[in-house]
Amino acid sequence: MQSPHQQNQINGTVTDGTNPLTGVTISIKGKRNSTVSSDFNGQYILSATATDTLLVSFIGFKTAIVPISGRKIVNVQLQEDITSLQEVRVNAGYYTVKESERTGSIAKISSKDIEKQPVTNILAAMQGRMAGVSITQETGVPGGGFNINIRGVNSLRTDGNAPLYIIDGVPYSSDPISYRQTSTTIPGESNPLNSINPSDIENLEILKDADATAIYGSRGANGVVLITTKKGKAGVTSFTINTSHATGTVTRMLDMMNTQQYLKMRRQAFANDGITTYPSNAYDVNGRWDQNRYTDWQKELTGGTADILSMQGTVSGGSEQTRFLLSGNYRTESTVFPGDFLYKKGGAHLSLDHKSESNKFRISFSGGYTAQKNDLPWTDLTLLSRNLAPNAPALYDAQGNLNWENSTWQNPLSNLEGKNRSETYDLVASTLMTFQLAKGIEFKSSFGFTDLSSDASRTAPSTMYNPAYNYGSEYSSIFKNTLGRQSWIVEPQLNWHSAFGRSEIDVLLGSTFQNQQTKTRIEEASGFTSNSLIYDLTSASYLSVESDEMLVYKYQAFYGRFNYTFSNKYILNLTGRRDGSSRFGPGKQFANFGAIGAAWLFYREKWIENNVSFLSFGKLRGSYGTTGNDQIGDYQFLDTYSSSGYEYQGVHGLQPLRLYNPNFGWETNKKLEAAFELGFLKDRVMLTTAWYQNRSSNQLVGLPLPGTTGFTTIQSNLDATVQNNGLEITLRTINIQKPNFNWTTSFNLSVAKNKLLSFPGLEGSPYKNDYVIGQPITIRKLFHSTGINPQTGIYEFADINGDGQISYADDRETVRNFSPKYFGGLHNQFTYKGWQLDFLFQFVKQLNFNFASTQGYAGTFRNQPAEIVNSWTQPGDNAQYQIYTSGVNQEAMQASEYYAESDAAVSDASYIRLKNISLSYDLPQEWLKIMHCKISLQAQNIFTITSYKGADPEFREAGFLPPLRIVSAGFQFTF
Amino acid sequence: MNQEIYIFVKRNKTMLFSAWLVALCGILFSCDSFVDTDQPNSQLTSSAVFESKATAEAAMTDIYAQIRENGIITGKLSGIGNLMGNYSDELIAYETGSYSSEPFYNNSILASNALISSMWNSAYNQIYAANAVINGVDNSIALAVADKSQLKGEALFVRALNHFYLVNIFGDVPYVATTDYKANSVATRMTTIEVYNKVIADLKVAIDLLPQDYVSANRVRPNKATAQALLARVYLYTGAWSEASNMASAVLNNESLYVWDENLDNIFLKESTTTIWQLAPAYEGHNTEEGMVFIFSSGPPPTVALTNELMSSFTAGDLRKSHWTLAVTDGTDTWYHAFKYKEKTDTGATTEYSIIFRLAEQYLIRAEARAQQGDLIGAKEDLNKIRHTAGLTDTSADNASDIVDAIIKERRLEFFTEHGQRFFDLKRTGKLDAVIGNKLGWNSSDSLWPLPQSELQVNPYLKPQNPGY
């Protein structure tokens, strides 16, 4: 007989009924430091006595209490606990809050959803999954950017709508790092989140309303994106290897004219213009080019397949006191363009956590380093592929050299000689120390550091030019942009928690000191002794430093939170912040922000509990507060001269840098929200409905100015107010919950409205032609197309002011709104034994410009969409498109430009897209004893249902490569 | 409830003490100076710029660099030397697309044309910079009087020069004489006569302020004669014949600086003694943008070539045809390019600067002004000076009107591809429709270019747009 107090080795397996569960916490009731966790096989080992009781807990499952009762092998089957999702703590930045008790509006996506998608940028993984968050991809070129709007566009300034990004507590600047001359292939700004490896992310939260964002004060106006990276789990050390291979192709091509249609158009155009002898430079029709040749240039130049390889390894483990996680990843992506171009990204992530035996001192460190190298052609070939005449010559001559067809064209492949290269190295490190001073009182401080360096260049070697021109390397040139940005942040905080009677209080006081320093240098060099020395600026015969500057941004704040909970049912949350920013002039630097939020957990009221039994959760919450925005760039309030980058007689010129206004100040954003959260049938149905209204006033804008002022813009506050309001609905249902089969559905819908509430003096301002009071700020004022004059064959438009002529300034009164009316996603997940199938439909209801806005005048030396064949040829024709012109019919050309800015150039661009499919299979444990293996097939942008007259409806940047369809296969091994 | 609060305070003494500590820390660190930043190391305050001669001169000469790179009269494809050459009858465009010379060649430019808006914006940007120099110099304490005069004279000259081109290209335009953006953002169109009056007033002050001699080598900064040369042209364009004649004489009489040269191959060299004002190159070894743009070595031409009309208007023996143009052939076809500037690429030392004002123009201005005033002998004397240099005999014209016609014809052959002289001559003499009316895209209203559409959109007071756009 054993003594009841003798320690025995106990082991067993924890499963969910089908699969083993990894990382489950197993501890012995009443014994400290007894915790272990299950390994990848769900197995655990611990020492206990025969009479001990095990507590087995895991997120998402009900905690099991299992008496050992003298057994040596204790297998545990956990029950999934849906209600417990309400118990999960949500990151609110400076504090965390239980999902059920939060007073603010916070949307969340976790690694479970992220890892199902074959994407490079986390923002791509969020598309269609979060209510109120509209994300569009700006290009299908690797390393490109995304545009994100959280609850609409608040600022009239187009570059002032980026959210605040925070990675493990460290603000990550979204200030651009690219320079237009060295970022010619990627439109807009490259997104800072390219530096974060999606698979290193554990959770991503988006703070939307005042209650959640006011604690970020001046930087919360456009919402806050909080990223928490993965941390190690105590228990057996586990190794995970992920590898995948994917291919990417263009989703939709534009249907262009073939040679026959094109030449017919050209000949008709000259006939229309009364030209009988084709001009000497009309090579396509004047006989210089083969009239029977046909090339599908879209296929030739953008029809390739991008190869995407990715690999990641992770080691994690540790004890209850110290946990660690170390991961490394490497990824390469090629392009759909011809030629060898590659985007490479590699990184490492380390997370360390330690707590003292007494639990009074905790420290955690998280660091990530990412290197990106992008090698692209100097221009996106998409627009070119839609402009080239279909009978343009062959790319190569008989000898395999680039064919220049006797100097009659610019061979499109010559663009591949020019390179747009960039290297970006990025370090984000943060440490958080927490001391428990006394019961309920914690002092903590975070220390963060970021270091980014980027080197970008664009080369134009002489080999890009027609060899007949005899351009040697003395014609080769390069633009170079070097940027370094360091920032540090220190945020000491004090937290206090107390419960007395039926009350609970949480208080947080903190301050922030942040300093960011950016150094940039832009150089231009030309005239090289050899093209192979083009990256060596010392070999250039001409070198000009266009700018070399250091920008300092300093930021300081005090913030606090007071949270009071009464009787577990009534919650009041007050937050506030006082902010100072160096971006404003003396006397304008400081401003106060604050919010009040409240929640009522009415399902805990006795009368509900007793009478409405099907209601398992019920909460009413609301908030109101102010946030601000300081995204305006540094030093805008100074009246200064700087070097122009030009020389005159060997002297570097000084030029006035800007028109200056020392008086601009903070933009304020008032946010109001009310929401209703309900759970039915033991939370198998969860419904959240939120209504919000944000008003942005004292708009800080780069006021557009006429050229007569010498500049095109000045920083200034406008007495205009912009309102965003909307409704967000999220619904999650567990349709089937069986031991071997689960089916859950999530649905989100956002209906958003934007409105310019007031703008005194709009009529006399530069914005007269952009905005209308009472309309959204995302509108465009357009001409109203009234069809084609049957006699002249030229487009006609409504003459609004009746002055007998059409003018941009006075006749564009037709308003079209380009922000989505509503958007959302529908996600379904099925699990059957080891199989898991996920698919996500994304839908958007919106308008967009169609091809008419980018294709120019039909009849000139460039190809047109096939639809344009239906054009006017003779009086009486009732055609859809106007008369062709070879480029001399000024009236028709002008009408074509009006048409491109008329309601006829806008069409429905709504779409439903199968955004993501993921199928994975966990190989049964018996097959591979030593490891756990998962196979997955994933695809992105699979198909799209749309009536859009253009290429990709998601896409707003006309003329650039649209997002790709990606199909991926991957393996995951854990051992 | 009171009881609860009491317990709360009692239990939480540590907390309250800590809160007090954090608050204290906050106050200690909260001095506003944390968010004060020093001025960035790459910027100088505007007032400091004008307290030193070196920086004040760098602010002034940068405007010349801007004119060279982006101005209306830049030698690049975006300057009027090329665009007006295409728009009139000097050049034919081989490049295609809306951001090229093609719409200019076709006389079918639209108000949205990006080359036009950038031309407009850069001209007013240079005017702003000139006004900033005028303000800075006026308020400067440390600058010497002579430097102040020189700089202010140059700035007034640049202001006048830009407005002169603007009024000729766009017709009625705002005359901007202040840096106040509030006033300038609601600028209205001023009549052509008013603009000219202001140009003349600025130039008169500039002539008073600028010294006779050049302050720098190679005639790259304007002197008194430069302002006089422009004023002579302004008087010619406005039909003030006697003033035009006198002003041209003022330049021509300055024989210590300006010496006539009979060798056509010397005229466009940087040492030319007939140059009144030229732009220094971007760097030593670089030659002109004009040379870069116009010269080509194989056909079809990559960008532009001289028109057959221009080539056939040279009479036999005109040395300008053999010295200032060059034929390129591929065996079947032949094209011609301007060859005034001989260097397309960099040379060890720069040999050619981009010339803005040269002596020949002053002779032809005086010739025309004299003819208009009935001084036929004086007119022919000046005209024949140019003809002789070109290897031609005396003009056969004998009455005022024929002499003026002969001068206009001579100007075409002398000034082709030089800053739109040809177009402006046809325009001011009312010959546009007659001479280039046969071009397919030409309309009578095309004598003015459109105001940039973007400009009309942001300044509701600038209306109306020019006719035909």
C-alpha cells in the first residue's frame, strides 16, 4: 500500500474529444508551483499524490476538475466553453478588460484567423473580417501598400486618415518612408505594417470609439491598431515549422481591342479628322508596322505567375516563471511581370517573460527584426500593357535582342532595365516591467525602441534607351533615398485595483515621453563610367544631394483611467489625456482629450435571469469623448529656407520652403457610440449592434492654394465639421456543435455615412469644387453626361449655369459618392475530426470610376477597351461612345476629358468576392508518432462577382497592378 | 455608501501615496520644454537668410537655377522653346501622348494639360521667391547698400521677366507683387495693359538699381543692360516704338561689353561677346538643355525635329542653315535638328550656356522700331547687320511695311527654337491665322493658352477661362 502523501508520476492526454490539445494548463488544486502544460500531443506529466485533484484549464474550454483517485494515467476530455469567450481579456492598450465588461468598441482578430491566409501584410488578413474597418489594397506588386479607414474618413487632408499603430506597446510611425522618385512602381506610401510578419502576431485589436481611443488622445482620432506578438507558453519545449508555396496571378484583365478593331478605330479617327496621308509618326497605320500582328499585351506584360515561398520556424517553451518564444521567418515573392524580380523578407522575433517566485515582479521583453529587400522594375507595366497598340512589334529580334523596330517604338521590356530597389531594416523592441507595490497596486513602465533604416533607389541605365541613339553609360542616372528613423518611448504607469462592498475600482495613471528622429538624404547622380557602377555614387560624374535633413518629433502626454463597477452590472469608465506635440508652434502644443463610457450588463439583473431564460448575455453600452490628430509632418509652423538641391555657379541654392502659418492647432474629433450586445441559447448566438457618430472639427488641412501664391498648399485650420456615422452589426452563430463536427458562422456588416456638416465660406474657398455641405467628403463633383450629339458625334453635358459653355469650375454639380455604402463579410468554419474548412466572402457596395477615366481619347496611338468599338461614325448614329480623333479634334478631346469626369465615367463597382478559402487537415496522431503534422490549402481572392466596367473592383488606383489571386499549399510540423 | 468610502480611503493609503508620487513626477517632467524642438539643421529662418551676403545671394541665384530647370524658358522639353516651337511652325513632334509635345504640335491642348499647369506654377513660384528676396532685402540690417541694390534689382527683373512671359502666353494674368498668400490666393486677372505697365515699372526700378557691369563671371547674373534688353522687347511688343528704339540703343551703345561677332559658330559659346544674359549650367561640364533636347543622331527622331516649312524658308547661302541646323538621314528619309548649341552631352569643361538675351535681338528690335517710326535707313542698317552675318545681301525691302515684314522673316531664321520668339512675333503682328491657320488643330482662339484648369478650380476669382477652352 502506498502512503496517501507519496508523490507519484501522473501522466495522461488532454483532448477536446477528438484532437489532442496543446498548451493546456494542468495544476494541482491547492498546491502552488504545480502547474504544467500539455505538449503537442496533448500529453502531460506531473507529480501528485493519489488524493490530489487536477485543475485542467484552457482558453475556450470549461475548466475541468478531475480527482486523481489513485490513478497513474489520467486522460481528460475538455468541453468547449463558448461563454468563456466573454471572459477573455481584450487588450485596450494601456490596460486589458474582460470582453464582457468592456465599455468601448474594440474589434479583434487573432492568430487563428491570420494563419489561414497566405498574405504578407496583416492588413490583407483583416479585409472583410472586422466591422467598421475598410481596407483596400493599393497594388498587387509585392511590398505595396494598403489603405485603411476605421469608421470612415475624418480629415479633409488625404494623408491625415491613418490610424495609430502600436506594436507591443510601442507606437510605430506611419509617416512615409518612401520618396516619389525612388518609389515609382508602388503607388502611395508603402505601409509600415509590411515590416511585421503576420504569423508573429497573436492578436490584433482595433480600438474604434471614444471610450477606447481617448486614452491615446491626440493620436486616436482615426482609431488605434494594437498588435500583440506571440509569447511563449510554459511546458514542454515545442518546435514548429511552417512552410508553404503559393502562386499569384492577376484577378481580372480589361477586355481590350484586338488588332482588327484597333486599326479600324485608328483609320476611322484619321478619316474623322480629315487626314488622308497618315502622319510620319503614326507607325501603327502608316505601314511601318505589320498590320496583321497581334499581341495581347496584358498577358505578355502582366500575365505571369508570381511565386511565393514562405518558411517559418518557432521554438517556444519555458517554465511557469520564465517563458520564451523565438521564431524566424523567410519569404520570397516574385512578380507577374516578365523578368526576374523578387521581394525578399526575413525576420526574427523573440519574446521573453519572467516573473518572480512571489509573482510581485514581472518583466517581459518582445523584439522583432525584419529585413525586406524589394527588387522591382522601375515602373508598373499595367498601364503600358493597356496602352500599347495590339499590332506593336515583337519584343525581341531574331538574335534575341530587344527589338526597337527601327526606332519606331519604345520597347516595353526596356523598362525592365531600370530598377526600383529598396531595402528596409526594421527593429521594434519593447520591455515592460511590472512591480506589485502592495495588494492591488502595480507600478509598471514600458520602454520601447524602434530603429528603421531604409535605402531605396531607382536607376535609369543607358541600356533602357534605343541603341540607335548611341547613349552610353554617361546617360545613366540614379535616384537614391536613404532614411533612418529611431524612436524611443517611456511610459511609466500606476495601476490600482480595489474591491469593496459591491464596488470595484480600477485606476490607471500614466505618462508618455516619446522622441522620434528621422534622417533622410536624397541624392541624384548621373554620368557613370560603366553601367555596372551605377550603384556607386563616387563613379558618377554628376552628383547632387537634393536634400539632407533631420527631423525631430517630440511628444509628451499624461493620461488616466478611472473604472468603476458596481454590483458586476453597472460599469463606468472615464479616460483622459493631456498631450503635447512638437508639430505645433509655441502656444499651440498642448491639448486635452477625454471620454466617458458606461455599460450595463442587464442579463445579470434578477428579473431578466428569471424571465428571459433564452438570453444568456446582454449588455448595453455607450461612450462619448474627444480625440485628436497631429498627422501633419514636422516643423510646418516655421518660416524657413532650405537648400533647393540645385546649383548655380557652383553655389547651392536656397529656396523658401513653404508658406507658413504659425497659428495652426489641433484637430478635434468627437466620438459618440451606443451599442447593444446580446447572447442567446447559451451564447450560441451572439449579436452586437453598434451605432456611432464621429464629428471632426477645426479641420487641420494642407489648404490647397492656387499657383499664384507660389505654392500649392498651406497648413491651416478650417472651420469645417465632418461627420461620420454608421451602424455595425456582427453576428456569430454556432450552428452545429457535435463532438466530431462543428459549424460556426460569423457575419459582419458596416453601414457608413459621411457628411460635411458645416463649412463656412465654402463657396469662396479653394474647396468649392470639391465639397458640398450636407454631402460626404468622399464625393466628386462631376459633369452630367447627356449623351452624344447625333450631328457632331461629340459627348454633351448639362450646362448647369447656362452660360453656353461647359467649364470645370461651374458645371460639375452632379455628385457621386465614392466611399462604400455598406460592406462586410461572411465567414463560415467547418471542422470535422482533423479537417477544417474556412471560407470568407467579402462584399462591398460602392461606386468607382470605370475605364473611361483612364483611357484617354479614343483614336489616338493607344489601345482602348473593346467596348469602345461602339462609337459614333456618321451623323444620325446612336452610339454609346463619341467620335474617334487622332489627336487634332480639340473639341472631341476636351469632351473626352469632361466625360472622364462625368457621371458616365462612374459605375457600380460593388462586388462579392470569395476572399479566402482555407482547408486544413491535422494528420492523426497515430500516423506520425514523433510529430504533429498539419497540411493546408489556402487561397485568396478566388473569384469575384461584379458588374464593374474595369479591371478589379476593389482597386482604387487606376492603372496599377490589381491585387493578385493567390493559391497556396503548406505544411506545419510540430514536435 | 459613506462607510464604503471610509473603508476605501483607509485601506488604500499606499495607493494614494503612490498616486501622489506619480503626480509629482509628472509635474517635474511636464515642463513644456520637452516638446520644444530646435530648428532643423537643414533649414534657415527667412530673416537669417538676408543677414549674410552669401545666403542672400544663394536665395537669389536659386531662382535662376529654378528658371533653368523648371521655368517657362527652360531649355528642356517642358520649356516654351520646344512647346511654342511645336505650337507654331518650327518643330514637328514625334513623341506621342498627352504629357508630350504632341498636343502642342496639334494645337489641341486642353486646360488640364500638366505641362501648362507646371509652367504656370513654377513661374509664380519664382515670382514668390523674387518677392521674398525683395522683402528680405528691404528688412535686412546687415546687408551692404550695394548688395541690396544688386539683389533687389535682380529680383525685380525676374519678377518682370516671368510676368512678361505669362501675359504673352496666357493673356490677362494676375500680377503678383507680394508674398501674402491670402491676397494671392484670390488673385484676379489683370488686363494685359496693366500687367505690361507693372512690368515696365519694375524694369525701370531694376535698371536704376542694377550696375553697368556684371557681378559675376560669364554674364550669368543680370546687369543693367539685361533689364534694358527686356524692357526694349516689352516696348516693341506694346508698340512703344521710340522707347523700344532708345532702350535697344542703350544696350547696343554699351560697346565695351557687347561686341558684334560675325562668326556664327561663336554666338552660342559661353564666351560669346554678343550674349547679354545666360544661365549657368547645373554643374561644370554640363552643357545646355537645348542641346540635349534638340540634337539627335538617328531617325526617326525620338522627340522633335525642325519642320520642312522652316527649313525651306532659308534662302540659298544662308549660313544659319548650314551652321545652326543639321540633317540626319536613315537613307530614305531626312530630318533636321536645331544645331545652335553643338553639345548634347557633358564635356570636360562646359562650353555652352543657355542664352536668354543676345545682341542680335536688340538690333532687330531697333530695326523694327525704327521702321515703324519711318526711319527706314536706320532700320535697314540694323537689319542688314544681321543679314550680313548670315552671309546674305542687303534687304530688298523698301517701304516701312515691307521692311517690317522682312524683319519678321529675319527673326524667324535668327531666333528659331529660342523661347517662342516666332510664335510671339506672329501673335503681336496679327499673323497667326494667316501663317499657321492651315494646321489641322488650329483655331483663332488658340492664340492664348488655357489657364490651368486646376488653377481655376482652386481660385474662384480667376475666371474667366480663355476663349476656346
